[in-house]
Amino acid sequence: MKRKFISLTSDFGVGTQGIGLMRAVALDICPDCEIIDLRHGLPGFDVTEGAWTLESISYLPVGCHVCVVDPGVGTSRRAIIIKAKRGDYLIGPDNGVLIPASKILGGIEKAVEITNDKYMRKPVSPVFHGRDVFTPAAAWLAKGVRLEEFGPEIDKKDLVKAPYGEAKVSRGVAEGEIIHVNHFGSIFINVTQSNFEKTGIVYKDDVVIETKNKKIKTKFLKTFGEVGKNEVVLFPDDYGRIEIAINMGNFSKRFGTKLKDSVRIRKP
């Protein structure tokens, strides 16, 4: 990894000093690293939202990506580093939050537990591993420390599972769940665009969207602007998955959908 690039994501409030402290710790260890804040202010303790957000690191340079959505901080949960096959390092708690992004980045090449306190900020707070464990690890990795120096390898099968899996896809149908609802009320489904292609549903095809309450007829288009105001549309989102929206309206409110609800998309 030639470029010393670090991204930070957390459920810390955007007005808190914790974000600045993590940046300062990284710069103290690796003064020439580049740091960006991918997203802060995530819903507190929401591992699903954290995992969905972290998937978008696929649009960032190869680097070290810290995610602090950590309701188990200070307990027996492990602090881990995952090396993805693209070459990135994902650093955070072993609670599943890192797993979807690692799959998007080609899969897990190797995972280790962070146990070597040589690479931790001291004293280590039992409630702020973002500052004292995860961010220092990212900075030391960016500086060139080998992954094996941080602690013992973890079998990939022993990592905590992701908060969501991938939708079931077959010819003419995709069966998944809602993994994100944005502030417009649009819903995002746990099917990648490449997997969705296996349904055979293509641009301008008629589709039926089935939620727990409704069956909705619409089309698979490129953007919500291709339908009239207050009409439903299915289209590829801007992060690699599939989105359902209402043009200038709120799909989630109109149809009573929420995170984790099942959604079935099929040809008529």
C-alpha cells in the first residue's frame, strides 16, 4: 500500500471532540498520512447502518478504513483488522460491521485480532477504542507496520457474521431486505447491482415490488426523474445496490416500510 490514506467512520455526534482526537492520534503516529471523514453521526449503536455506510469505501483509494460503531466496547468483543483482497485494511470491532465492505472489496484475505499494545495509545480507555486502538492501528499500518505485528490471525469463519446477508436472486425475482432508509424515505435493498442482473430484469422492464403490506407495480429505470411526481420507481443506487424511491415523495412513510423488512422484486 503506497498511499498513506485513512478514512474514519463513526456513530459519534458530529459536534463531539472524539472525531478530532482520532485525527490527531493518526497524525501524531503518521504525520504524512491523508485522512478523510467518510461519515460521522451514524445512528447510535446501529451496526447495520455502519456496515452499509462502510460499503462505500470501494469508491475511496486503497487505504486503512476505521469504523467505530461499537456497542460492545470494553467487553470481551475483539478488536480486529481485516485485510481485503483489494489491498485495503478495515479496522474496528468484531461485531460484523466490517464484513459487507470486505466482500465488496473482493473478500477477506486475512484477519487478525489487535492484541499488541505496542501499537495502542496508552492508557487505553475501556470506552474509547476508536481513539486508543482502532485509529492507532490504522496509522501504524499506513506507516508500514506489517499486519502480523498486531496480533494473532483469526480464522475467517470465526468472525462475527454481517448484520445482513445478500438477497436471494433467481431468474425473474430478487428476495431481500431493507438495509438503509435515507432521509428522503427511499429504501435500499441488500442486492448488489451485479447480482440483480441475474434476474434478467433490465432497463424499462415492468416490475412488481412486494412489501409486507403492498404489491406495487412500477418500472426498472435509471433515475427517479424518469417517473412523474409521487410515482414509485426502482433503479440502481449510487453505491452499487438497488434502491426504491418515490419521485419527490417518501416511499417508507407511504408504504410503512422500515429497516430489516423483507422486499421481493419480480417480473409481473
